[in-house]
Amino acid sequence: MKAIIFDCDGVLVNSETLTAIAYKRVYARHGLTIAPKAFSAMLGMKQTDILANLRGEEGGLLPAEASGELTEEILSLLGQKVRHTPGLTTFMDRLDLPYCVASSSDVPRIRLSLATAGILDRFDGRIFSSSMVANGKPAPDLFLLAAERLGVDPGDCVVFEDSVAGVTAAVAAGMTPIGYIGGEHLPRGHDSKLRAAGAREIIQDWHAAESFLKRGIRS
């Protein structure tokens, strides 16, 4: 293992719960109700892909002109309330491998989340977004870009992901995906879905992540 790639939402920061609130509010303003199960199926995907597929229980999609409204609602909540996941900074302080963030969110949103959570300085210059590639997760494009920019072979990268789309992308890139299930937004049984997608290991917290890395490096 020569490099670590972190997903952002739900892994570095507890943003997914806030994002779900924003989606629920905006969809409701347009007469649409989101089923939690339907939203959780979209975890890890970029906003344009979510909006193209996430239908309200009434059967409709959010009108295209409401995309900006949704973005504003999300950014407002993130700017006020997002925090990094428990134990993350201690884990990062002990890392002796290069690392980066590769997220389906756009760069301004990633930077806002990291800044509000107090960890932006740890990732400056190493922020990669699906807006930089042709295809977002579950395609491998974003992770391959991150490995290239870090100057390492994809097979030498460990990826921390909380979504099926992200784990699928990591597998397609030839990387080692680790499923992080420490987020409060994840439904029961999500660990099984991550394993089925190809997660090498499932971790509940960053202490477990540190233990995995030590085992992997020794092996």
C-alpha cells in the first residue's frame, strides 16, 4: 500500500444526513416525497446522476430548474453544521502514506465541507472531484485520476468508501476498497451490500482502519 484515497461525504465528514434533509425539503417544495430507501440507493453518486434517477413516491423527478435551489439548500446546511467523522484527525495524524480525497461532489462543495469541518488544510492540492472526469462513480475514472496525480499505481491504493457506487468504482480501478460504516446515515445491512460490491474489509471507526493498515502493510 502506497497511498490512501478517501471519499468525502459520509467518510471524512458527516454530510450525508444533512444532504438527505436538503433533498427532502426541496423535493417537498415541488410536491414530491422521497422514500429513504430510494435516496440511500443513490449514495456516492454525483448530483446530476441522482437527479436523473431519484423519483418521488409520486413518480416524478425534480424539475431541472430546481437543481440550483437544491445546491443552495445543501451548501447552506453544510456551511452551518457539517463535522468530520469521530477519530478521523487522530487517524490522519498517524498516517505516513500520501493521501487525497476523491468525491462525487463538486470542488466548491468539497472545499466547503472540509473547511467547515476544520480539515481543509490537510487536503489542499489533493482534492479530486467527479467534475474532473467524464464518468462519475461507479465508473473508475475518478479514482484512476487520483492515483495518477499522486504518482502511484492504482493497485497500490487503498480506498475508504461508504457507498456501493464508490466500492464498485474502486474495484473497477483495481484498488483495495475498505467499507466505512461509521456514518449515522447508513441503513441496517449496508455492510453486507459493501461486501457484495467488493469491499475487502468493513470498518466501524478509524481505530479499526489503523489496525487494518498495519496488518496490510506487514503482509
